[in-house]
Amino acid sequence: MPIIGESVVPWLGAALVIGLLTLLLAVNGQDVGVTEQTILAVGLAGTMTAAGLVMARSRRALAEVVAEERLRPAVDQIAVPLGTDQVTYNEGMQRWTASVLELLEHAAEVMAEESPRSADHHALVSAAEDTRDLHELLAVEATGGMGINEQARLHALGALWETGQPRIEELAASTDPTWYRRWRARAVTDRNLRHGIDQHQRLDLPYRD
């Protein structure tokens, strides 16, 4: 787990220095003017407040990273639960379109509450419908053996669908960034297997460096 957050040592050190300076002046009985007292009080309060804000921000960032890492698939989940030696393009795209459909439906629901008649909401709804159609087509085709022409047609449809995927995924991510990060962690295997892969091939997951 990488170190997350900012160091509060500079802020606490500054607060300690100001506190010691104030204590030293009080012990020596030196007459400190109102302006100097105000500056010391403001400096002490400011450094302590900054230290508190830094600690709160660091804890929040750490909590988000921990939640994201815990949602990533475990080692035993990386093995593809299929009886064949390879995951075909059809099987990989079935799983990936199901994951994307979950993302788009959630984003469309969130957008419907915020801007139900906006162009972005219409784009999300249309993308969800296209994804659902492709997923259902893949499921139907998987029920029987496919010839070379059917396989080529599915590849063409999948490639066309993937052309607009980055823009739609970015739009969906902007509607609910926290939910998107968790979804992306859960769907990392489906994303890597979307084009098919040898089951014995090493699967590199994009864990945080």
C-alpha cells in the first residue's frame, strides 16, 4: 500500500515554535505589545488549523484508496471461471458489455436526477441501449457455433461500439466519480479479458504504483 497523504510535521513544528516563543516571552516577563500578541495568536491558531486540515485531508484520501484497493479482485478471482483453455472474443465481450451496462445505467440514473433533459443524459441513455443490444446479441450468438462470417460480424460490431467507449466512459465517470472508481476496480478483469485471452497467459492488473 503506498503512502497516502501529506506530512503535518512542518505545520506542527511551526505551531510548536510559536508556542515555545510565546512561553519564553511570558517566562522572561518581557512586555509584548498588542500587535505582537495578535500576530503570535493568529500564527499559532493558523498553524494548528492547517495541521488539522492536512490530517483530515490525508485521512480522507487514505480511506478512498483503501476502499478502492479492497474492491479489486483477489488473486483467486483472476482465474477465468470457464471450462475452456481460452476466453474467446465473444465470451470476453459478453462480460465486458455487462460491466459497462452497469456503469451506464447507474450514470443515467444519476444524470436523470440532475439534468433529465440534457444532451449528456440522452447520450448516456443511448449508449446504455446500444450496449444492452450488443450484450444480448453476444448472448444469442454464444448459444450456437459461429461461422467465420458471424465471428467477423461480431468483431466489427464490437470494434464500432468500442470507438465511442472512451468518451462515454469519461462522461459516466464525471457523473459519480467515487462510484466510478469502485466500478473500475471491480471491472478490471473484465476490461482486460474483453478481446479474449489465453487462460494461462499472465494477466497484469493495473494496481496503483
